[in-house]
Amino acid sequence: MDAQEYQRMVYQQIIILDYKVPDHLREFAGYLSFYGPDWEDEAAGIIQFLGEGKISEAIEVALGVDYDKHN
């Protein structure tokens, strides 16, 4: 497991444990954006759902992010 995969897993665990805090979801979306276009759709989806007050949907998107997206 490399550092990026570990960080993604940590974010996802934080989201599972503290799912009522949209800040963690926003931070995770920012993290995804930082690492390039591979997860831009997911990052945009998280931000969109948060803007609409749909935390459950944002959580679903965040927890569905897979490090090996293209494999």
C-alpha cells in the first residue's frame, strides 16, 4: 500500500466514524482534486451533494472512491 492509498483509506474511515461532519467530506473532495483528474467526477459529486444538503449521497460517493479506479 502506498501513501496515496493509505490517505484515501484514512479519509474514508473518518467519514464512516464521523459522518455528520460535512467538513471531512469537503476535505476529502479537495484531496481527490489535488491528485488529478482521475477522481474529478467524484470530487464534484461530493461537493454538489453537500451544496444540496444531501449528506448521505455525498457519503456514498466518498466511500465508493477506489484507488484502483481504472483496473
